[in-house]
Amino acid sequence: MKSFIPISNNNFTFDSCSNCNANCCDGRKGTIYSQILKEEFEKTYMNFPILFIFGELGFCKPVILLTNGKDFCFYQKDHMCSIYENRPTVCRTYPLSPNLDNQIYIDITCPEVNKGKEFLIKNQNINMDSYKNSIFENYQDKYIDTHFEFEPLDKNDFVEAISIKNVNFYKYIGKEDSLYIKLHKKSLENLQKYL
């Protein structure tokens, strides 16, 4: 299981994903889905099903399915990503993650964290160019904006699409026809891989 902590005042080195066995892509180790922002819909709908979960307070949250909970991500071949140039933001930034408190978090269970000599995080900043991503800028505002995009939708217009490891994922069947709902519906073609 992953264990994310705020980077705080710590420095972290990182070696290379090429030295790893793709633990982050392994559904058996807890990777099932990732919450996404509305800005990510266009980049992900062609490769991953965009579904919805309902959080503890009942709020609708868009997510992408990454694995079926039993195997590696479908795009992982021989410990390499077959859609590397088109991989979702969560994969581009891992082992880093944005958070609602606008801090950057790091997964300390990633086997490559604190290996190697190059700093991934130094003085509370992302030091490696390949990990710099606009997702980290004003994440809280983007998250809230995404929330308000889907908050008006009626919960009765959602039906369960799939359940994985006791997590229920929903698809929208109502009359709303926004760009994001259209992309959600198109993305459902990818759901067959997970059934």
C-alpha cells in the first residue's frame, strides 16, 4: 500500500523508474483508481474509463480506473508503460501527489525514493524537470472548481458501473450534456478491460 506524507522541510532523492518493478502500477498492491480534475478529462478519456465515486460527505468525485485490483495496469508491459507519452497526470507525477492543502506529498513506499544522487525534492521544490507539472499549482482551487462542475448533478442519475475491492464506481445516465459528461460517456468504452 502507498503511504503519502507531506514533503515539509525534507529533501528526497530519486533514482529511476527504469530500475523498478512497476509497483505503482500493481493493482494487487492497492492501486485501483485516481481522482482527476476536470482539466484532465480530455487527456485521459481515450485510454481510461472516467467514472465517479461518492465520498464520505456524499460528494461526486471523478476518477479514472487504473487497474482491476488484481493485476497490473493494462498499459504496463514488461515493467514499461506502453502509453508513456499519453499516460495520465497521476502517472507522470508519481511518486509525488498534489493535495487539498496545496502541499506536495510523496509516497515513501516507492522503492526508488531516497535512492540515487539526484534530488527530486530540494528545499520544498520539485528539482527534477520531468516531475514539474501544473497540477501542483493552486491544486485546491482546481479541486473546488471540479467539485462545483459535478455538484449539481442528481445522485439518482448515477448507476453502479463496477465494484472493485469494495469500492463502487458509477456512471452517469442523466440528461446533463456538458463536455465533461460527454467525455465520461465516451471513456466507458474502456471499461470492458476491467470486467
